[in-house]
Amino acid sequence: MEPNGKVNLLGLSQVQLEEFVEDIGESAYRGRQLFEWLYTKRATSFDGMTNLGKHFRSQLGRTAAIQGISLVQQTFSPRDGTTKLLFELRDGLKIESVLIPPAVSFRDTGREQEDEQTRLTLCVSTQVGCPLDCAFCATGTMGFFRNLTPGEIVDQILQVRRMTGKSPTNIVFMGMGEPLLNYDNVMTSSGIIANGIGIALKRITVSTAGRPDRIKQMADEKRRLKLAVSLHSAVDTTRSRLMPINRKFPVNQLLDAVAYYYEQTRQRVTYEYIFFDGINDTEQEVRALIRFARQVPCKINVIPYHSIAFTGTTEATKHLGPSKRTEECVKELRAHHLTAMVRSNAGDDIDAACGQLAVRFAKQTTQETVPTS
């Protein structure tokens, strides 16, 4: 409910829209019409909904609103075509989305025919900040403010289509925040994205740091979303150092949840992995990763490290650097018949890694508003 007493329709599912119109004395099919106007036709006002009667549109104007997010900054990479967008929410908080064009997903030779090389992928945020404090992620340095509503999640896609004129083929919940800590809103959003915007569930990926309970819930609810797990080590002591969530949900619990997910959905999981110099790139670490990855059908996305030194040095981050053995580690994974794909540095010239633009913007704004003596 908006401060003016109106209901914000952006982010409501078709069922919720049907319930809303029935509450104001209209037939349920009007809710289906609203669903199409909001998400398929991307209407931003009731006046443009031409197949709705004048009386109904007037009634909507009195009782409802279409309130979305607004663009603050759009940055385009001349090098690879990646676009990063910084949005402001209605309470003044900032989030970001990243549009990654086809043919820059991977830098390995021989990967040109991979399906992802033909995709236009949009990474969307699900939280403002993040509570997980992973050592390599800029978003975690912001702290956690709140979950995004379904409308704020979905509107990132609608806004990108309006701003760029491009329609993403794939959506990844991999921007700011941990999507499985905002489970209900993310699942509501995925339904709207699939049924309203028209991006199939098989082209929507949930990227998580690892909440075994929620992974199993996805499996039990027969969610047809793709699952990507931010792994970065299959050794508890190492993973706990990089990702504090591992102290609560250790590697064996994560593997159990992933195996259950595969048993229920028969969908291959993706493991995301950054090789850090001298930390998770040792022979012992690679052997542990191989053992872990062979338990469930999977592919491994090897991701380049984007330094977050600009956020301020901490004990957790000051020793992190990209591995000099990445190519050697990838060869070893492939020698054990694992699918390992090396991602490109898409957008690193425009701070395209999770949280980088929002954190830099916040720091710049703070510096500009601090009075000089």
C-alpha cells in the first residue's frame, strides 16, 4: 500500500491482480488484462490501457498506482558492450543491474558454440546490500538494508528494456544480495518474468551462496529455475574464510541439498568458482573440488576476480588476489571429465561486478557532501 492509500500494482502476480479487481467490484478477467498491460506491454500509466473502459481506468486512477524504480546512472563498456545500470528506489536506496551481451560470457577458445554465447543476460538485484559478507564481494561491504519487493525486482527488467531497447533472453538473480534470503519475493518475481515478460523459467537462474533449506524447498516446490551455487572451495576451513555462511551450512550440507535438488528436478547445477592465489588453487583444494563436483551432474564456471580494494582493506580481503594457476587448475578439472568454463572479464572497465558501482557511487556521494574545513 502506498502512502496515499493506493495499491501499487507493479509486482503483483496475475492471481493477486484478479483479487484486486474483484475487491473493487470488477470481473477477474480485468486482472488478466492488467497483468498483460503491466508486464507484456510494459504500460507505465492507466491512460494507455486502451482496451479498458474509461470508467474502469478512472477507478484505477483513484485506487491504484504503477510505482517503479528510477534510473540514476547508466554506464556502457566500449570494450565489450556490457551495460551497467544504477537505480534508485522510492526510499532513496540504490541497486544495480548488469546487461551482458552475447559472445562475451566466456574467454576460452573453442567455446563459441556454447548456448550462453548467444544469450543477452541480465543480472538483477534481489536485496539492497547483503548480510553474508563474502570476502571477495563489494556488495557485502555495504551491509544489509532490506529485501527488494517483487515490483522492484521485475522493474529492473522492464526498465532495462525501455532504456536500452534490448530484450534480455536470460535472467540471473546474481546482482546485489542473496536471492534465497528473499525467497518468496524472488519466486513471485520469477513467475511474473516467465508468464508476463515471457522469459521461460529454464532461462532464469538463481545464484546462491548456499542455503540448503531453501535449495531443498525449491526442489520440493518443483521450481523449474536453474540453480547456480557460489562455491569457491570444497574445503570447509577455506570456504568459511571466504564465505562466512559456510560456518552455519558446511560443505557436506550444501552437497546434500544440491544432490536432493538434482534428484527432484534432474537439472544440472552450476558451481561458480574464483581461484585465489595460494588460497583455493592448491593441489589439495583442486582435488577436493573434483571430488565434490563429481557427486552431482554439474558444470563449473570459473570467474575472474574483480578487486574490491577500493572498499577499504580488511583482514578478510587484503590477501586476496587472482590465481596464477587458474589455467592449470582448469586443465586438471577437464582432465577429470568435468565441464569447466572460464568466464570473461565482461564489464570490468565499468565496475560491472556485483555491488561495485553502487559502492563507488555511495562513496563519491559521501565525499561530495562532507564539508571541508
